[in-house]
Amino acid sequence: MAPAIPAAMERPHFIGIGGAGMSGIAKILAQRGAKVAGSDARESATADALRALGVTVHIGHAAEHLADDASAVVVSSAIRADNPELARAAELDIPVVHRSDALASLMDGLGAIAVAGTHGKTTTTSMLAVALTELGLDPSYAIGGDLAGPGTNARHGEGEIFVAEADESDRSFQKYDPSVAIVLNVELDHHANYASMDEIYESFEAFAAKIRPGGTLVVGEHAGARELAGRVSGDKDLVVRTVGEDETSDVWIRTIEPKGMTSEVVVVMDGVEYVFTVSVPGRHYAHNAAAALAAGAAAGVDPAALAQALTAYTGVGRRLQLKGEAAGVQVIDSYAHHPTEMTADLEAMRGAVGGSRLLVVFQPHLFSRTQELGREMGDALALADASVVLDIYPAREDPIPGVTSEVIIDAARAAGAGVTPVHDKATVPDVIAGMVRPGDFVLTMGAGDVTDLGPKILARLSN
């Protein structure tokens, strides 16, 4: 039986309903029986999926899209204050609810597992959702990307577990009160919202403080995550479990054996050895799977069965996702946009492709991130054989004077990388066609609309 729908969520209107986080909440509410509506900037497969669930989706933002009887308007931090639907909500005195509050309300009464960290949240949340589903536990989940199997980022299940990606970018993850939480890593990012590592740690500490008494915090091997563990370990109502390749870790990753585009992983937890396959290459994905195993066990799931069920995970959209092959060239898509993520995915691909050439099409995401981390992004691109660098994808930000992709290009060239600047995204398929040869791998990389280029590159190569 579906949990009761909060009164404010009986007839919600979502501004930006096509976004990964927003669409997931809308889908779950629709599956629970709410009358859901919303608007988005453009048509998309997500909009079609929402309509298939009975959701009313308007294209474009206009005051008349908001129904007079809406119970609430749901927004994310990306929605600007001058949005006409927000102005109409104020005129009608309709409550405005942040996405995180809406998601928190969906977790009420369920055993929540919240997955946080600067990197790896979507993958780890997806691994748990797939494995728990494979075991017949019928979890609910809300993820920042579409699962390769079910092809969706969210689902209402009849089981007792709710798995959610917990976003630290705007501190909204502090709204959740999970039974089990994962913090994979802690790094400085989202520079428009955090001025220092001290602020980042304070935010993650506030998140950890919301874990229910007697609950478990699973922390990864990253130095920032271990620092967080040290800061919160004095809480007598919190169990802290460490995951890593260090033998002293509570969940010890004994071996990671690359096997092409997969890895065989051996984990030792509470003196018992577990062996399973991870369907994507790279040490960071093996670490994500081990964290998922630890969190599931903390939530009461049999770890032996869970380890085998993790093998059912076949990937999530934009996380080293194979888009296709044409003319002997494989095109793969990556969401990586922070230097740590870029380096991890490029190292994983280097190990997977062997002696083949690896070409990257990189689109920087946000002016503030490029300003702070552009040099490190350039250093990461030196791991590729050649790179195409696009203009900065602004998302929600206005330009910053003097901050352009040239920051990254100069750093990449200084690190010895071969870089081709491209200002017109539409010309990228032709540029790539002139660079590749059979046997090459092309990696489209970034958090913006660079993902649209994969099919276009394949079509160009087919011709």
C-alpha cells in the first residue's frame, strides 16, 4: 500500500519538471496517485515519460501554466526568482516548496538510505536500487540519472526501503533523516554556494547529524570523507563504517581486477569474503559498489545475497555509457565535470581501451567552477590522446568576465595535451570525423548538453 500523499503534494506543479531530480519526485508522486503538473524549457524523453504516467507537462514557462487549484509549486535551486510561474504562485498565495522538502516528505515512514558525496552519488544510488530490486525487495528510489535496465530515474515501490541521491550542492541534503547514509568523498565544489572547505565540512556534518539515532554512516576512502568520519565519530548514537583498500577499513576492498569494461571485486566485511562483478571499469566504481554493499547490510539486507545482486547493475545514463559504434569507433558518454571525476573516468577508460586511442569532447560546466578548477580540468585532459574543448555551459549562472574555456585549454597544453578549441557545438561531429580512425574511442564529457553529441557523432561516422 502506498504511503499517504502529504496534503501539499496532492496537486503539485513543478517548475523545471524535466530535470533529473525534479522529474524523479514527480514520477513517484504520480505513481502514488497525486495529480501532478509542471513545465519545462523544452520537449524531451523525460517529458514523454512523465506524460505516460498521467502528468501534465507544459513546454515553456508562463503564468497560465499554473492551475489555480495547485496545492504547491515545487522548485529547485536552479529556478530564477523572476520565473513567471513563481510570480503567479505569489499572486494566488500558493505555497512554494523546495525539491528537497518534497523528496523528504516521500521518505516519511520508510527506511531511507541517502547517498551523498562530491562524486559518485548517482552511480552508488543506482547500484543499490538495482540490487535491492533484483532481490525482490521492491524499493522506492530517486536518482539523478536513468538506470540502464529500467530506463528511469525514479520509482515508487511497495517495499520498506527508499534509496535517494542526496545533493550537497545547495545544502538541501540536510533536509533528510535517513536510517543509513553514505558519504563517498568530500571536496570543494559548487563555488557559488561554498566559500571554503570549512563550510563544506560543516554542511556534511549537518547532514550526518540528521541520521536517525542508532543509524549508520558509511564513509569512503577519500581523505575528505575520512576527515568527516573523525569529526562525527564521537556521536554515541551513530555507527560509522569505513570502506576502502586499506586493510584497516571496516569494509576492506581486497582486490579490484580489471576485465575489459568490467571489474571483479573482492570485499571482506566482518570477516567474510564477498566476490562480485562491477559492470563498468575503474577503481572508483568498485569503491561505489563496496559502499553500496556496506549500506545495504547496515539496512538489514543479507550481504551475501546483496553482493551477488550487485552484478545485475548494468550502468546508468551518462556514467561511462556506451552510446554506440560506427566505422570502428566506439562513442561513450560521461557526466564527469569536476577534475577528480574527469581524472577517474579517464584513468578507467585508459585501462579499458588498452593501446587504443582515446579522444575526448569536453564541455566545461559553470563559470564559477571553471574559474576555480579550470587548471585542474586541463591537467586531467592530458590523460587523453587528444581533446576537443567547447565553450562553457552556463546552466544557471551568468558569465564571469575573463572566465572562458581558454583557462582549461592553456592548462591542458601546458600539461602536454593536444587540444582543439571548438566554439560552435554543431561542428563537433565533423571535427571528430576528421580526427578519428578505426579502433579509437571517443568520450563525450561534461554535465551540460554535450551528451547530445554522441548520437550525432555516430551518425556522422556512419556516413
